[in-house]
Amino acid sequence: MSTEKNIAAEKDARPSRRAVPSWVWKVSLAACAAIWGGSFVVMKDTLDVIPPAWLMGIRFAASAIIVGALFWRTLRDNFDLSHLAMGAILGVASGSAFVVQNIGLDDTTPGRNAFLTATYCVMVPFINWAVTRRRPAANNLVAALLAIVGVGLVALGDDLSLIMSGGDWLTLVAAVLFAVHIVLVARFSSAHDVMTLTVVQLAVSAVVALGTALLTEAPPGPAIFSSADVWFSLGYLVLLSSCVCMVVQNLGQAHVPPAQASLLLSLESVFAVVSSVVFYHELVTPRIAVGFATIFVAVLVSELFVSQKGTDPF
């Protein structure tokens, strides 16, 4: 009996591992949205000298090497056929989404591209419903609709025409792929190591982007990489937008319900406008200000008006 008591006392004396509060993951996802929003400004000039698919391919290939090197022990201990298959599915969804989004941008305006991409936060609850058979909560639907209205007010120009170009339709396809990716990350992360999935995802995304580049675009000339601005852009995209954000996004989505995660990530378009205002002195019109307020209300609706049952909506 004394031995059992001693063992119990030793267990009680051990420092307990506290789980990271959910709000930390939510703030982390919002931070990712801020970094991605800033990337629009960073990439502005780079896309003029490096074609979109090549830029995405370089970005994801370098990120896969860096993240793989940093977490090689985790990769060694967890890599198996299941992680390869699930990570590859995530990589195809993510890589295709980025490539299609950037190709669509050639035939539409940046504002319409950002607005139509942000529709993924409306799609996520329905795609998650189809995958998990769990109905989205009413507050998620209301928050998603408010967010899409807010993003529209922020991203669209004064001409609110609903005429759809080929680029607009491609952007909608990208939005579907982004929504699928968010749902799949939430589903796969529960039974797999997130870091291993992330490394495989980045590698497969690179293959998707580089494959598209080889088929559709001329490779960038070596002289382009003599520019310090190009290296700064690549550093931002590789180290922050991919190495940091892709890891944090996948970890965060393992702890935040898909609908809330998609809403927080949709703040990317708001931060993109903020970056444009700060660095390019874009005028904040009353319409944009109303858009900011609408999105803020959407976040409050998602976070404050939770299910009365006390359970997560997903």
C-alpha cells in the first residue's frame, strides 16, 4: 500500500502538460492571415518578372526542404504510407488552389480575385457537412455570410458588376480547393502527425506548381535572381508565408473547428488592404471602412454566439 501511495504521490508531483488554449491557435491563424495579406504587397513586383506557377513552385520546393530539415526527426519517426497518402492529398488540394488562383488572376482584377477566393469561408461548413455528416451551427453560417459581405465591400472596386470572366470562374474553383483543404486538414490531423503531413504537403504542392509551370510558362531567366528585391520577396514567401504559416495553419486547424478557421483565415484580404494602405497609401473609403466593421462583427458572431449545448459546431 505504501508503495502505491508513493507512486501516486510521484505522479501528482510531476508537472502536468497543459494543453495550449484554443484562443492561442485562433490568434495564430489570424497572424497567418496577416502575413499572407502582406504577401500581396511583397509579390506585387515579383510577379512581373517571375511567372505565377514558377513562383509558387520555387516557394513550395524551398519551404519543403527547410521545414523537412528542421523537423527531420519527426519526419523520420512518423513517415509511413498513410502519412504519404494523406499529405499528398493535402498537397494536391493546396498546390492546385494556389496555382489556379494565380492563373485566374491574369483574367480578373485583384479585388475580384480576393473577393471570390474568400468565398471558401462560406463553402467550408457545407463541405465539412458532406464529409463528416455534422450540420454547421447557425452562428457559423451567419458569420460566414457576414464575412463574405465584408470582404466584398473591402476587396471590390466601385464597379460592383457581377459579370463573370474566365478568371473569375477559375478563382471560384480555387476557392473550392481551399475549402476542401481546410476540411481535410481538420480531418487528417486527428490521426496523423501534423508536421509530417505538412512536409509532404509542401513537397507535393511544389510538384503540382512546377509541373504546371513546365507545361504552361517559360522559365524565369537567371538574371532575374540578381535583384535584391526578388530575394527579399522569395525570403518573405518561403520563410514567413510558407515555412511559418503553413506549419502554424496546419497545427492551428488541428485545434480550431473548420468553420472558425476558415473565417479567421479569410481576414487575409483585409490585411492585404491594410498593407496596401500603409505601403502604397491607398485611400480608405467609407465603403472599405464598413467592410472592416462587417468582418469584425462576423468574427464576434463566430466566437461569442456559440452553441447552447456547449459543444463545438464541428
